[in-house]
Amino acid sequence: MSESEEVTELEKLPLDGWHRTRGARMVPFAGYEMPIQYEGILAEHEWTRNHAGLFDVSHMGQLIVEGDGAADALEALLPGDISALKPGKVRYSLLLDENGGILDDLMVTNVTEEGGTPRYYLVVNGATKWDDIAHLREHLPDEITLAHLDERALLALQGPEAAGALERTMRGLTEDFGFMEAKTWQFGELDLMVSRSGYTGEDGFEISVAADQAEQLAGRLCAELEVKPIGLGARDSLRLEAGLPLYGHDLSPETDPVSAGLAFAISKKRREEGGFPGAERILKLLADGAPTRRVGLALEGRAAAREGAKVFSGDSEVGTVTSGGFSPTLGHPIAMAYVDAAQAAKGTELELEVRGKRLPARVVPMPFVPHRYFRKGASK
């Protein structure tokens, strides 16, 4: 096999056969054959909003960073306060280049055992994982080890009935378990790492399992009446309604955390002390404001604006759509775009160029559909 053939050949998920048996339509994504839908994107979107959907996200990169000084080493690459992250806690963060551009967005979990060597579990995007691994190996000190957990699968159970279905399957797992927390769990012979997080705006869990045990876990979860397998299509429409950016579309090395609306990922301590890539530029943007901002746009009618559509204010081009589609929940098209800061205020009337026509759009707050994450102690 030639080198070019090796590069373009698609990898198969551990659950490839399981998906096909259930009628999934498979498409290329992030170097893998991925299920885009089973019974239909709209039906799967609505099922997840009302019940619980099981997503195969095994294309994501699962990494372990370990060693004395691991938190400081990660803080040299990320703008989060990793040293303050307690065992069992999860934090969203950003891998930045030297100019403060976003190389990837990722989740960091402190999985250090009591009295053990500092140890962090990272989940990175599938399309960027090899670049991320190379970047981390280049910049982490020699005494810090990086392991790629390439023999593990990752499943995401999402939706308002996810917790009930998971608790019925694994008694006691969801007790005292809040949003952005993680725990290890023994389920029969399965050694699991479970976090209460996800990418749909709904309550849910991400479950890391050995690849050769993924089919057993998926089958057990889908045996619950609330749970159905859901494809990439509904995952994208759900994350868009939740106002969550997708790397390679809404985020790239050309975007920075402030313009992207992700300044919350820069902790107070790091804002005061700096010390992360691009800190000088990013802290200046925080102080002075970014020239462009990622905003939500609501459109009327049925025609959706897709990535690349130009945004206009009168005759002036003021931005570009980075994600867009029809919102099943709201019943009209929505989009995310980067626009000039002067046009980013809520209620600003704009136009989007779609197939040679101008469609009216209005800047609206994100998320488009309210998040329903489970927070301990919150009133129901």
C-alpha cells in the first residue's frame, strides 16, 4: 500500500459492525467511517431532546498526561487553572498556539488517585488528535508522560432520561454525580471512566470503555426503553442549538478565545498571571475587546445558511457564517457567524447571502435552546 493510500484510508470504529447491523448510514468523518443517521436526523434529534440518545464518539482522542509537575506543564499550553482542578473534576479548555490561536478545544479531567502521581485525562477532537498528540509531545517536559488510549472506545449517553436509564443499568453510579464531574466505575467486567458531560446541551454522560467491550456496553444501554443509537447528523443539530462551537468550523488557529466567546476558559488566576501561549495578545483582547465576535443568528422561513455564507449590514460585508442549519426545536433556521464587533449586539438586523439571495437575520443570544445540564443543589 502506498503512503497516500494509507493517509486516505478510513478507519473503522470498534462498533462499526454494530452500527451497520442497526441500519446506520455510514459517512467519512475525521478519518473514520461514522454513522450519520439510523432512522432519520429529525427523529433522532427529537428523541434525544425528549428521551436519551447513545452516540459513538470513539473517533475522539483519549490521552493521559502523567507525572510530577503535570499541572504546571499543561498550564504552559492551556489557559485554564489546571493546578486548582481537584480529582474527579472536569474542565473545558483550549490548546493554543504561540499567537493565542486555537489549535483545539478539549476536556481535562483530574484522575489522580489519592497519594498517587498527578494524572490527567484529556479528550481531544478526532480530526485534530494526531496533531494534538504531536504538539503535546513536542512541548511537554521529558519527565511528563503522554499516553494515547487508542484501545478504548468512547460513548456518549445524552438526553433528559439519560440519568434514569444509566442508573437502572448501573445502580449507584449517578448518586452524588454533578455536571463536569467524573468517576471510575466497575460494571461487571467492564472498567469504565464516566463523566457527566457532553456536546448536546442536554444532561448526559460520556463513558470510556475498552474497545473490545464497547459492543457489550452499547447493547446493554440500548436495551433500556429510553435509549436509541443516534448519529452524527443529530449530534450536529443538537450542538448547534446549544450554541457549542465545532472545531474546524467555528474554531481554528485563526480564531482566538475572546472572539470565539470562550473567554470563560481563561481562569481568573491565568488572567492575572499569564504564562500561557499568546497570553499577551489574548489579555489585550480581554481588556480592549475583540474586533470580531462569534454570534448567534436567527433566520425566518425554511432556507438555512450554511458555512461560508457571507454576512452583510446594508451593502457592507461584516462577517461569515461558520455553522448553520434548520433548528428542529425552534422551527426555523439558525446559524453561528463571526461578525464585526460593531454588529454583534443582540437584536442587530443583518442579511445572509444564500445562493445569490439575501436572507434577513437577527443577532440572538446563545444558546439558541437553553442548556439542561444537571447541577448538584440546583432547584428542580
